[in-house]
Amino acid sequence: MATFVLVHGAFVGGFYWRDVRQRLQSAGHIVYTPTLTGAGERSHLLSPSVSLKTHVTDIVQVLHYEDLSQVILVGHSYGGMVITGVAEQVPERIAQLVYLDAAAPTDGQTATGGFAQGTGDVLQAMSAQTDWQLPPIPLAVYGVTDPKTVTWADPRRTPHPLATLSQAVVVQNPLAARIPHVYIRCTQRQGLVAAFGADPLAPFVDRVRAEGWPIIEIESAHDAMVIVPDTVASRLAELAASISNPSAR
């Protein structure tokens, strides 16, 4: 049995992990799916002051107040920025970091600064009507096209505070560097490339591959937790098993 903390990306909340959470819990794991400030059921707290630091604190507080240890901390998309910051602060509570098709920043890097060239310009154009929030990007960009899923998810999506994308993460804690890192890459990139002119996450993937991170590929578009929840839950459970039994890696 493992303890998972699943951190969502932009525009959604903890609810977006619903299907993966249910599957992991059915297998006997403990699963937390916190919602970041300003998102989901906490959308009433959305303001220009919400930053990456706010979201890192959200998750650090969950680990502290729930007194969690040996956590498998998973970040999807923008959530990769968050879990990187959390690991810097409380590495002693984390058994493994899992980046699910996510930003995987280096020291001093911002989310937009790490994306493929041109991505920031597209995001800026999308947020032209406001100076502090990014409207939800269409679900089809992320590969979510099933009508039932769209009907469920779309009304629950919220704007994302731009400050979180321009704040740099600090990566300097040697204890955090010792935490095992795994990258799960979704192979279907068409929607992202069509929207941004390039795969926004490609520079992150190229870097972690060059650094020798384990990379697991799954046949899905970006929002794998709602497209192929069985696959995501299975891969996470396999990672948990590999921690408890290192010879299984």
C-alpha cells in the first residue's frame, strides 16, 4: 500500500483525478487529490495574488497537516512546477516524484520560460482580455473529446492565475535531488502542437531524457487521467510496487 498525493494542472481541480483516485483506492492505496488555491471548489479564492509560491504552500500544508511521509507525489502539466517546489521544502516526506506529462523545471526556470519557443506568445494572446488570468484552453487541445467527459469537466474548469507561470522555481536542495524522479510522457501530441505550433513540453522531456530519468510512455493525449484512467492508475501502482520492491524496477 502506498500514499499518493496527486497534483492537478491548470484550469481544473482535485476533482480531475476522480477516476484515477477511485482505481488506486480500490487497489488499497491511500490517495489525496488536493485542489490548488483559486481552482475547482476553491475558485472563490482566485485573485491576482495567487502565485506558484501559493500553490507550493498548498501542497506542503497538506503533507504537514495530514502528517504524510513516504509519499508518491505526482504532478500533471503545470503541477510539475508545484511538486518541484514542494520537494525543495519537504524532501524528507517524499518517496518519489512523478511528472505526468508535466513541466520539469531547473533552478530559476519559470513555466513559460521552459516551454517550447512560441508557447508563451500564444498564451499571452489567449489572455489578452485580462492582465492576470488565463482563460481555460479548450479541452480538445488536451485530447479530451469524449462527450460525456467534456460535459462533466467543462463547467468545472476555471481560469488560471498568470502569476504562477512567470514565477521561477528554486531547485537547490541536495536532499530533493536525491528523490527518485520519473517522467510519464503521453505520446499523442497533436492537439498541443496544433494549438501552440510546437509541443510546449518538448524541452522538458529532452532535458530529463538527457539526464537519464526513467521515462514511461503511455498511449494518450495530455489529459491522460480522464482519457485513460486505467492506464494511469496502473502505471502509478507499478511505480509504488517498484519502491517497495526495488528488484522489480
